[in-house]
Amino acid sequence: MNEAGAWTEERVELLKKLWSDGLSASQIAGELGSVTRNAVIGKVHRLGLSGRAKNPAAASTPRASTPRKAPTRSPSHPMAGAHAGMTRGNNALAPQYAAEADAEAEQETVLSEDVVVPFSERVTIMDLREYMCRWPMGDPTTPEFRFCGGRSQTGMPYCTYHSRIAYQPAADRRRDRSKMAGRG
DNA sequence: CCCTGATTCGC
DNA sequence: GCGAATCAGG
């Protein structure tokens, strides 16, 4: 039968299907199984895809002109500071369907930040780390003032959720990820 | 700290 | 051709 880890026609077609469907490499990898997201990405590139739904005209990816330095892959520090627990897998399933410009998306009333979803762990300024979301919560005059503390992306002052609110692009896309049940 | 894809390069 | 390792950005 089909060997696991071998790119059969079925797998390649499924790969292209899921890829064009907007699924991320990790999701596809989890769907295919026996393959990592790197394998998926590698295959995608090999197939000549990669760009996915990107317009060639608008594809001004600086990466193409990025002067890639010589990593030389120093074996001296293999997996330096590697994540001990790779939660990566098929458990990170998320419907990343790119919502097209729908009339519903024009809801300006969406500015309501009253939503309280990412209330994972509020932290004080002392517990705040660079990779923590600094979203003011409550009155700064009160000792109960806390920050979101959610995981912020490197360089980003806020977490994924708050960064959207903070920047508020043209139209807010209702991209809803897994609801974090929260704590009390 | 999580994630994403892009690229390189040994196999 | 394959994919882990690595890079780079969010």
C-alpha cells in the first residue's frame, strides 16, 4: 500500500487542495499525517505553488530580494533553546477561511472592545515580558491595573487579538479562533 | 511565548 | 526529490 511519508498522487492532490483552500502548512501536515509542516512546505515549493492566492502583481514580497546570508548551518548549536514541548500537531486546527469582503464585515460597531476573551493571565508590569501583550486593563490609577499578558509576537506590543483592535485596519475581519475558556 | 511560510542544503 | 534545520516576520 501507500507508504507513509511518500508523496503519492492522492497526497499531492490533497496537499494542493488544502493549500488552495487556505489551510496552513501545519494543518495540512496534520491532515496528511506522517509528515511535518516543513515537509508540506517543501513539497509545496517544489510543486511550484507557495504563492497560494497571491497576486503576482501585488506580490511584492521583499523576501525574494532578501539577501539571504549564509547560515552555514552551524552544528555547534543544534536546537539551541528548542521548545521542549512541541504542542504542534493537528490539535491546532483552526478555520482560516479568508472571509471575503462581505457586507457584514462593514459593521463599524465592531469597535466594542468590551469583549473579554483572551483573559488568560493578567500580569503586572513586573511580570510583563517582552513577549507579553501589553494591553491596559482597568484603571492605571488602581493597584489592580493589569496587562493582558497574552503571548505577543516578537516585536509586537500586543497579542494577536489586541493587535487587531489596536490597529483596526480598514474593515475588521471577524476571525475567530478557539475560544479560550477561561479561568475565573 | 505562540504561530506562519521561505529558504537552504545534506541526504 | 525529500525534509529537517534554519531564517525571518507576525
